Amino acid sequence: MIYDTDVVVIGGGPGGYTAAIAAADLGKEVVLVESAEQLGGVCLTRGCIPSKTLIHVVNIADSVRQAETMGIVCEKIGFDPGALAAHIRTTVDDLADGVSRLVKNRDIEQVQGHARFIESNQVYVDGANTIVRFKHAVIATGSRINELPEDLDAGLGSDVWTSDQALTVPEIPSSLLVIGGGYIGLEIGQAYAGLGTRVTLVETSPHLLAAADPDLVQVVINQCKKQFDAVHLNSRVTKITRTDTGFGVKIVTENGETSDDFAQVLAATGRRPNTTDLGLSALGIDTNDQGLIPVDEQCRTVLPHIFAIGDITAGPALAHKAVRQARVAAEVIAGKKSAYDNVSVPAVLFTRPEIAWTGLTETKAQKNSIPVTVGKFPLSALGRAKSVGRTHGFVKILTDPDSEQILGMGIAGEHASELIAEGNLAIEMGACLEDLIVSIHPHPTFSEAIMEAAEAARHKSVHLMKPQR
């Protein structure tokens, strides 16, 4: 089979299918190549959606337990792993089917297989025995899980869970060792702790979530200390062996080497870009030492008719960044003026409580000697937070001391994942404190904490005690 098309998009994740649909809506003929059976990529099928579905279920149970102090009587809460797994699978399948319908609705030709460039205007699709000749290409191949080092992985194979296995909830193990204190390790670790598993977390660096400000992370650490058996920082796993009941593990901590047994082990050691075996070098498209493809503001590679977006380009490996780049690439291909020149990309952790930040962080401001004014408002002083019993956390706003322009926002607490969008909009629009203060925020809501933090930056929040002089 040979196709001739305006645009070939390689990869059917959030960036890929968005680029395909956007290009089709702009009048282009499009072929979408995806190696998996379902569209949606890792985010929809094995990452964001299944993890947030699992976390939501656990949070419901947690809310019921907490509600016992509010007068709700519930004698026993339990989980049915089979039903839970089926619920996650149904959620994923429904959304993936929806994406497929959107693609078909635009008359986009879909080819299943692995695409590899064979010329600057042709790809060969393994598995479909198909050649696609194109005028423009968008590479959106995403990322894959880092495997354990060979010395740890010897003979273990798929016995050790990755996030892919963990999010299918094959069982609720009695104990779980989580290797890696990034967002995947924390989210899945907390989820399984909520299911009743005893969780131990090991992180090689001295801090969890190095990209976030320590005060935001501390709110999550406080919760993890209540939920987890142990959190080992500055520590590493040196040996994993299979036992009759699970795994025997040796861990080197700051206090020396320890040995322990776990029913299951989760390797949450990050991801790396899918840029190998695409035939890039034959075209003169090089990757950097991290495997990323350099692109310009229009998402073009060194070959102007070939674009790259998402996890395979510099910047945070987040679906919403890929989606923005996808729209830019499609618009540029269609001859429109467009650029990926966003000021900030919000980061969100769906931990308990959630944390989110966007723009400048206090850590980065201090490191680069950037003067900032910080306004902070605790959720313990917010009526809505008190009424629902979710008072852990705060909102903080970073501004330029002279112009009061919003430079950054960080949130720890309930609904942080939703609230951060206001901060991101404020940064993108160049808003200042006055804009947030005079905009009426509905009462009683968590969004009021943003307005209060803006007032605090001016030392005028009416719901905080006056600073002592």
C-alpha cells in the first residue's frame, strides 16, 4: 500500500492525534501512524487517565473515612480489585474510542505499525507493509519507561512492576517497594497506600520532586509520612531477588544497608524519549545527549518540512505541552503565523494533597538572584477549605517587586490541579496583583485563596493577622 498525503503524523498520543485533527480541520489530507491498537498514547491508555481514575477511587474512600468525623457512619470500606481494574479499563476504552471517532470524523487515514523514515519525504510502516509519501511530517512518538539497571533487573523481567502494570491493578499487594520519588512513584505509591498496601519509597536524591519548591513538596511529604511505612531519601536499591512470597531487597540508606521483604516492587525511575529506530540520522536530524530532537519556535526540526512535538522535544514531558505544540505545528503547516512561545507550562501532581505550580518558582528565583515578592495564603484560613475539611496547604504568588506583575504561582491543597489554570492565564496575559485582587472570586470557593494570596503579597489580606511591627 502506498499513500500520498499532505501530512503524516507519527504517533497517536495527545500531541499526535491533536496535530492530525488540527491539520485536517485546516484543510490538509492527513495520515496518522500509530503502533498501538488504541489511539491516545501512554497518557490515555497507560498513564494520566488510568492513574487519575485509580486515584479518584482511592480519594472517594479516603473522603468517606474522613467523613466519619462529620457524622457519616460507615462501618467498613473495602476494594474489589477486579471491579476496580474493569472500571479503569472501561474509562480508558471509552476515551480511546472517542478519539478514534474524532479521527474518522475528519476522514484521517489511520495506519497501525512502526513508522521509519526511508527518505526525506517517505516513511515505511512496519507491520502494515505501507509507504507514506508526504509533504510535511509531524513526529510525536512520546516516551517510554526507563528500565531498571541490568544489575538489578537480572532474571526479574516483568515480575517487577512498572507503572503500566501497577495501573491495571492486577492485585492489591500486602506491601510495595516504590523505587523513585518522582510524580509517578508518589502518585501510585499513595494510591496503593490508600488501597491498604504498606508502602516504602526509596529515592536516590536528597529531595523529592526537585523541580518543585520545597514548601510545596513538604505538604505531600507530611501526608506520605502518615501513609507510608518509610520514605528513604539519599538511598538506593542495590539488590532485588525473587522469593517465595515476593522480593528480597537490599537498600543502602544514610544509616547503612538494610534488607527487607516486599510482596511487590514498583520501578518508577522515569521515562526517556522515543527517538530511536525512526531513521532520523539518515535524514540529518540529530538528537541531543538526552535523546531529544531540537526544534525552533514553530516546532520545525533542521528539515523545515519535518516537525517534532511533545516528549521528544525539550521542556517538560507533559501532555498539555504536546497538545499546544501540536496546534502550532498544524497551523504552521497550513501556512498560518504561529509559534510555541508560551511563557509557562503548569506542572501538576495528583498526590494527596495535590500540588501544582507554574511560571517562576522561589527556588529558581533564589538561584538566579531574581528579586520577587511572595504572597502566601494558608487554606486553614479559607472558609471553603474548613467547611469540607481540607485545610492542608496554601497558595503562593510570586510577583515583580516594582511592577507587581505575576511571575509564578504555587498551590498545595485540594483542587490545586484546577486552580493553577488561573495562575497560568495570569502569567500568559502579563497580569499584575491588581488584576487578581479586583476580579471578584465566588464565595465560598477554593479560588478565593488566589485572591487572598494576591492581597497577602500587598500585606493586606483581611483574613490574615496583621504582621507585627
